[in-house]
Amino acid sequence: MKLFSSFKGKLGKPRTNIVGRLAAVVTGQKQLDDKLLTEVEATLIQADLGVDTSLQIVEQLRERVKKNGLTSPTELPGLIRDLLLEMISPQPEEVAGSDLTIAPVHVILVVGVNGTGKTTTIGKLMKFYRDAGYSVLVGAADTFRAAATEQLAVWCERNDVPLIKSQSGADPAAVAFDTVTAALARGSQVVIIDTAGRLHTRKNLMQELEKIHRVIGKRIPGAPHEVLLVLDATTGQNALTQAGMFAAAAGVTGLVLAKLDGTARGGIAIAIHKEMQIPVRFVGLGEGIDDLAPFDPQEYVKAIFED
Ligand code: GDP
Ligand code: GDP
Ligand code: MG
């Protein structure tokens, strides 16, 4: 799956917003002065780029204005793009998605707060791994709501992927156990396990996650190989806060930023990439089966600033 081929078109909102707002700020301005830079700063913060990053960028803009004698406000968007590209580290190859290094039975546990997009992301992930040539098995360990399993079953059917489930109210750890057991028996290569939404502050629910973790590891040593935390991009800076707190509590190895198509404040993807030690593995760009892309921060910045 090539990253931005399918990506750019779907970045409508974040793109028009950041570039559009910057354009609006600089258009008609004759002078690249302090007042204008202050407006640029506000625009970047409003795009959810994060206060620190926004201040850093504007500080560097000031320096460049002084040093290079920049005078034209229309140069600003391009400069900001270049500064961002310098500031963000590229994603390591193995994280970027194309060369998936995976265990013989690769178990992915998907966690997060209610409604962030976990189940939908799993639906897209099935497609992603199927397209990459792997056999996939899915486990419905969100036993809390009856509708949760049905929703997952629809995605499994669409992807022609088998689903291991239990009745509503069953112990999610038992479903997880059944799922990895079935994966071993069938020789499935990628196992994806859905879980109920929970807040990191709910101690018993976090313990439930630990139990799922433990049970999977007992069946397959080293599993789960990935714990993906799904975040809702439309919640902006809250998503970043959530990532920090959840990651510490649940052994998260990767992030998925869902609903990036639904926010005009696309800076959040850059902020999360910059602030978190855990990589953003994928971004969600819609409700469709193909609306998932591996995240590449450099490509993302380029896509956002492209004319
Ligand atoms: P869960 O509770 O975390 O499992 O969340 P769901 O997968 O059920 O998703 C909650 C809502 O968000 C649903 O209406 C999804 O269709 C929607 N959703 C999930 N991912 C995306 C996305 O990337 N873009 C958009 N626009 N909607 C999404
Ligand atoms: P409360 O009103 O704060 O007590 O919370 P709820 O009982 O409404 O639950 C909030 C959310 O936490 C639910 O939608 C579930 O996703 C999750 N949750 C609550 N209790 C359980 C539980 O026993 N098991 C699991 N897996 N999730 C739960
Ligand atoms: Mg769900």
C-alpha cells in the first residue's frame, strides 16, 4: 500500500484549513512584520500543531527574516513547510508500513476510549493485511455491547475474514484466548483483537486489558506483538493527552489516528508524532474499507502544504 496516493484527496479539511488560513493571513499583507508573525503563530496553534511547535516555528521564522532579509509575506507558507520538515523526524522504515516485519502468528490488540474508531480501524486493517498477502483472523473481545460483535462481523464478512466470538457479556480475556488458540490451529498469520472502549482512569477496565494481554502471552509467548491505541483526531489536543495517559497504562506500541478526514485541524497528527515516543502507525481518513494509510510524517507535511 503506497502511502499518499490514496491520501491527498482525502485530506480535504486539514489541507484547506492550514494552507487556506495561512494564505488568508498573508494575502494582501505588504510587510513581513511582527504583527503578521503573531497572526501566523495563532493560526498554527489553531491548527492543533501544539503551542510549543508553533512558537518554535515562529521564532525560527523571525530569525530567518532577520538573517536572510525576507520581506515577502507570501514566502511564509513555504518556509513554514520547510521548517516543519526539518523539525520532524522521519518514520523508521519498518514502522512506515510497506515492509511489515511480523511474527509467525502476529497478534495485534486494539485498544482505546469509546467511539474513537477501533472497530472501524480493524475493518480497514483486515483489508490492509489481506492485501499484503497475509491470512487474517479477528477476535471480538468487545463483549460489553451486543452490537459490537455484530459491527465487527459485518467488517469480517466484507473482508472474507473469519471471526472468533462469544456471547455478549462473556469474559473478553476468554475470547482473546479462544482467538489465539484458533489462530494457532488454523495457521493464521495476523490476528487482530477488538476490545471494548475504556478510559485509562477506570482501574478495573485497565486490569481487564492486562488480563487479556497476559492470557494471549500465555498461549503465544511474546504476544501481543502490537498494542494499537486508536485516537480520535477530531478531539484535537485531547487526543494527545489521552495518548500520553493511555500509553503509560496499557503497554501501547503504536498509535492510530482515526477521523483525520473529519478535522480541519490537521496539525494534531504532527503534534502527536512530535510529542509521543510511540509511532503513529496509521491514520484513518474516512469510514470506507480503504480509508486507512500508514503514516509518514514527512509525506503528511508535504501533502498538507502542497498547492
Ligand atoms: P469504537 O467504539 O472505537 O469501536 O469506534 P467505531 O469504530 O465504532 O467508530 C465510531 C464512529 O466513528 C463510527 O461512526 C465510524 O464510522 C466513525 N469512524 C471511524 N473511523 C473513522 C474515520 O477515519 N473517519 C471518519 N470520518 N469516521 C470514522
Ligand atoms: P459508568 O456509567 O461510568 O459506570 O460507565 P458505563 O458502565 O456506562 O461504561 C462506560 C464504558 O466503559 C462502556 O461503554 C464500556 O465500553 C466500558 N465498560 C464498562 N464496564 C465494562 C466492563 O465490565 N467490561 C468492559 N469490557 N467494558 C466496560
Ligand atoms: Mg468498537
